[in-house]
Amino acid sequence: MEPVIIAFVVLSLMAAIFAVIIYFVDKQFHVEEDPRIDLIAEKLPGANCGGCGYAGCRNFAEAIVKNNSLDGLFCAPGGNKVMSEIAELMNLTAEEKKPQVAVIRCQGSFENCPPKHDYNGIKNCGFANFLFAGKGGCAYGCLGLGDCVEACKFDALYMDPITGLPVVIEDNCTACGNCVKACPRNIIELRNKGPKNRRIYVACMNKEKGVYAKANCLVACIGCNACAKECKFDAIKIENFLAYIDYKKCTLCRKCVAVCPTNCILEVNFLPKKQENANIANDSSKNIVNN
Amino acid sequence: MLKTFPKGGVHPDDCKLTAKSPIFVATLPDKVYIMLNQSAGAPAVPIVKKGDKVKTGQLIAKGEAFISSNVHSPVTGTIDKIDPILDATGYKHQAIIINVEGEDTWEEGIDITNNLIKEIKATPQEIIEKIKNAGIVGLGGAAFPTHVKLTIPQGKVAEYLLINGAECEPYLTCDHRLMLEKPEEILVGTSIIMKALGVHRAFIGIENNKLDAIELLTKLAKDYNGIEVVTLKKKYPQGAEKQLIKAITGREVPSGKLPIEVGCVVQNVGTAKAIYDAVQKNMPLIERVVTVTGPNVSKPSNFLSRIGIPLKHLIELAGGLPEDTAKLISGGPMMGKTLSNTDIPLTKAMGGILLFPYNFSKRLDPYPCIRCGRCVHACPMGLEPFYLEKLVIKERWEDAEKHWIIDCMECGSCQYICPAKRPLLDYIRLGKNKVSAIIRSRKN
């Protein structure tokens, strides 16, 4: 016989035998899986960002079905829309969460916090963090090596080459929280997006006394208490010479921004105040470079 | 055949520019800055306050935790303030700042004569107590409190005492000069440690690039019972604890265990001299020998310097900061730490101050790893640095742990030998930090 025919017959026979074996194995060891897991996983964004605390979207779906509740489970990239869809599917009620966005609480640009020395080790904030305080000398500020950019799965962060600081692209940010975990200095915080995307926050993490903070950085929070005194809503707390604005209490009245002597309180997406900002009218937000 | 450790190691150039320059006593500046975190473990707690007058050798901060050490005033003067200042870690830490006022007035009970006291009167308990009170830490670089190291845990027996005079780091000569100028003190100090530990044999390991020191100590050691000088073949990192034990006794310390597991205790020659001062003369640890050197330094020298002197003062004494200095390193070029400015004060752990010009300190751009295996060959701990680097870049911490990343002692041999100039050690250190954090969290 022709070798081709032999090969054809042998391979076909093997295929048939294996097909039978696979068929019986599949029947024998079939795993019953809740069909809802697949349905939920389909609804999820599928970015596998890990922001929910699970390794991937499917694990998150499994957790929802297993717990049969949505307590403490929230898909930030999907947001309220996806969560309500899942809740409908599971006959549960989803908790409404306000949309959040990551903010960079440091303004230590090259201009505000001039670099005093060079660093030529590996480009990794985690490593630089245990070597030294940072190029500018601030032990609380941004190291500028881009761990957060690396961690972001949604292209929502980039390093600004002029300031040396990361910038959040608000439209892309899903508030998954990966950058928050990646930053060794805890500079990045998730805050409520606020009405019309308007936010006010203290863009500084320096817990040193004012004198030392100011020695390294022009726009450091010196813990002077001026903003806390001005605030009528008890939203500002000063701890370790550092102000923090509670976004749940803040009413965006902008009084603290005006009194801050070092301009470390940032207002984002506000229209300029007419009488004060006449000279810099084309600046819709407080620009980092212009401070 | 000369003894050495069998696995790995590299041979960097010696560059011991200061091997022939005798130890100078450094003058005092107007102000000294005494760090409170001069030893491994918890920082000392200050017991003086602003405006207090202090004498030389007076206790100014107490180490209260188990792993912590006392700090003494190295000068006579007034406490200016207690404030955080930038130190060798790159961050600000609490320091006592003292205004120096004239000549030394010594604290009572301190013998400042140069007489050699050979007879050891103190009992083992008294020796350890005196070492603890004198605030002695390991002067090799790790600054681990010596009294903790000399307290043998229950159930363990020390057999050998090893005195580390290897000084395998290029450029540094502080231990070399100390062995040449204070050999008797080192030998008496060794006998004191032997008595405290209850061991009968001690080895002083010296590399064969210091033949004068070997000759001198071998001659003098004949008068001391049980002390033997061992000549070691020059190889980096011979001065590392585990490598020295392997080289001299042939024993291997198990992974994650201390040298006492194989019956050995290792001390630096500088520590032996400090122990002699503390036990025989009641002198606390307020000064150390430090090498100020660099390829372009005009007068590279060894200084006997008080702790707390700002480095810029020592650099001034060595002929000033060379114009092209690009990097300031505390310690040796292989394991030393880059400092961010010259205002940082001298601490007990600093054995050398290196000033490197740009062409010495610049890092070259890394090429891709070609798996030539030179780092594996060079690693004295038998690890695979190229693989660990990959694991850390991929953040595979569990795998890194399985490949013994914790055993890395950060000697830098892999990065030194790498032909592709890859930053292997940087990544391994990052991984080591992460993995040890994971192990700690698992224990809690």
C-alpha cells in the first residue's frame, strides 16, 4: 500500500479513538458552573485591572456569585452602570457610588522643588524610595520615576517632561486604584469627581515642620492652619503640619484656596474668579507651572 | 595554597591609595552632629536637652530597646539643639547638635593615656556590660550592636572567634592602618572578646595585599594564647561574614541562619580595638578611623575622627573637594552608599568617604542580558542574579523567594562583572525588600 494511505488510515483511527475518549471524559468530569458567572463576566469591562481586589474580572464574577451579595464588591472601571446591571441579574440592589478620579497630591515640579542632585539608578520609584529622599530633597514628594504610569492599565497617566510629575487624564481614569497601590509615597488619592468635575484638594504630602518643608519646595503645605480656620464646614484637618480636605464635607466654596500662603491647595476645572484672576484670565485652572 | 572562599567572587582593582599614609587625628569643627540612629535597630533616646553642658565621653543618648546602642558626646561643649538632619540613609533623622567649646574635658573614669594594659581583669559579664555601656557597634559597616552579637543565644556554643581584617573593598585602608598602628590593642581586644565568649581559638583573617600587617600581627600574636593570623587570598567579598567563615574554618552557614549556628562569631578589627578601649580604658566609642580618598583627591588620608564631624570638614582636611566630583560615597565603592551632600555627619558605620569624578560614577546604558552566566559564576552565595532580576521585573515575588533572593548580601559582584552593564543589584535589592515585607506579613 502507499505510505500516504497508511498514514491517513492510522491518523484517522487515532482521531476517532481520542474523540471517543475525550467525549467520555468530558461527560464523566463535567463541572457544573453557575451560568450567572459567565453572564456577569460578560458584563464586566474585561480589563483585568485588579482594582476590585481580585486577580481578574472572572474571579470578581465568581466572588459575586459565591457571596450572593455585592457588599464591598465594586467594579470601579465599570462604574454604577455595570454594577446596576449585575445587581439586576443577581436580584440584588447595588450601592450607588459617586464616580471617583485619581489626583496627584504633589506639585514638586522642577521649578517648585529644584533638583539638588542626579539619580542614575533604575527607573523605579520603589527602589529610589529606599535610597534617598528624592532629587529635590522632599522626603514626601513625587520621585518622578513613573511607577504609577507603569501600573495604569487604562493609559490615564503620563509623566510630564516639563514638570517631572505624573498627570492624570481624567477621561481615561477609572479610579481602579492601581496607581494608588503602586506609589511608594502614597501621593495619589482617589477622590470624588465632584459636580462638573470640580475638585479642591491639598496638593502636598509633606509632614515636616513648615520651615523644613519650605526649604525644599516653594509650594509645600506648611501647616499654618489658615485654611482650617477659614473653612466653615469643618472639612479641613491639620495633622503633622499637613492639611487634608475631606471631599465628603467640602462644598467647593474655594475660600481656603484664597488664603493658602503657599498655593498648595489646588482647584480643578473651576472658572476663574472674575475680579481676582483678571490678569490670568485664560487659565481655567491653577496651572502647576504658573504658581 | 592560600585560603579563600570557594564559590564566586570578583577581583576589582585594589586602588589602596592611602595604604602608606599614617592615621592623622582630625581637628574638630565648630559644630558636631551626632545621629541617634547610629546602630541597627531602634534609635537611641536622648537624655540631654538644649543648653546642657556636656563633657567628652559623656552619655547623651541611651539605647533602650534590645537592639540599640548608647551614644556618647565626642566633644566638650553645649547642646545647641536636637533636630532632624539629613543623614546617610538619604532621609532626615533626629540628631543632637553640639557646639564645640575648646579643649576636651574628659568624663571621669576614662583613661586617655597611651599605656597598653594587657591584663584582663573584667569577668565575661562585666565585659559585655562595659561594651554595652560604651555604645560599641560593629565598625565594619553594618553597625550591629556588639553586645547583642556577643550574647550567645541559649543552646548554642561558640567555638571560634574570627577577627575580620580582610578589608576586601577597594580604596579603603582604615582597618589596614589600624592593624599597623594599633596591633597590640587589637590583640588584647581579641583576647577580651575570647574571654567574654569563652572560646579558646581566634583567627585574624587578613588578605594577602596587606603583607606588612600580616607580618606584624603574626609576630606579636605569639605572645597571646590561641590567636592565630590567617593569610587569605585577595578576593572580593572576603570580608562578608559568611565568606570569611567559609574561608577560614571551611564551615558553611545555613541559609537564613546566623554564624553562631556553626559555632563562629565574627568581629571587625576596628571593633576589637574599640572593645579594648571600652574594657581596659573605659573609653566609649566616640571616634573611629575613616579613609577619605578618591582618584582626584589631593591628599587622600586616613583620619582618626570623632563621630559627628560633618564630612565636608574631613574632605577639607584631605585637600578639599575636587572640582570634578560627581559622587560622594560612604563606605567602599562596591557596597557603599551614595550620599546626597557633604553636610552629612560621620557615623559609627562609615569606614570610608569616597569622592568619585564623573567618569568613575557614571552608569553606562544597559544592554539586553545574553545569559552569559558571568553573574552566576561571580555570585558568592550561589544565586542566579540574572534570573532574579527577571523575576523582580515581572514582579513574581513568590518565585523570587523560591530562588533564595533573601540570601543575597548585596555585595554587587554580579553588577560589577556584568558585561551588559545591567543594574542587577538594583532590582535584586528591590525584590529583597518586597519579599521580606511579604515574609513579615505572613508571620504576623
